[in-house]
Amino acid sequence: AAVSDAVEPWVDKYMATGALISTGELHRSRTGTRVEGRSGNIVITDGPFAEAKEVLGRYAVLECASQEAAVAIAEEFVKFHVDYGMPCTCDVREFQGGYNI
């Protein structure tokens, strides 16, 4: 069995409750392009980005009643990764501003 066998029921569970809004996996940084503003200029760099201190590989957008509820869902996600011997870190953060279409 693979960790993906645990991910699918987790996704189904939280999609059914309406808590999981969106989820996905990102391609490796070597396939990406970074657009930065520096000293009044726009700098475009093709990946990979070796100097990155943090790497985002997957994401999930949740709608939860509280920070505690979101942390509990993240805890489940991390636990089944750990159970399959995979390191996993989730940052739980609230959106600040922005636009929804």
C-alpha cells in the first residue's frame, strides 16, 4: 500500500463535508519560473530555485470554523504520511484578503 491509498479517502471525506475547497500537487521547481520585483526592476528566473529555504509541493485550501479545526485536519494528513514512513510538514495559515472568483 502507498500513501496515495490514504490520501484518496482523506480527500473524499473532506470534500464531502465541504471543508476541502481545493487541493493539488505542484511540479518541481525546475519546471517553474519565478517573477520577482527587486530595486524597481522585474527579474524573471527559470527554475530550479536552489536557494529556496522552503518548498511547497502540495497544497490544500480548507474552509474551517476555527484554527483548531484546520489544525486537526492537517494533523490527520501528516499522520498518515508518518504512518507510511514519509516526512511531512503542513503549515496552517488563514487567508488574508484576496479575491475569489
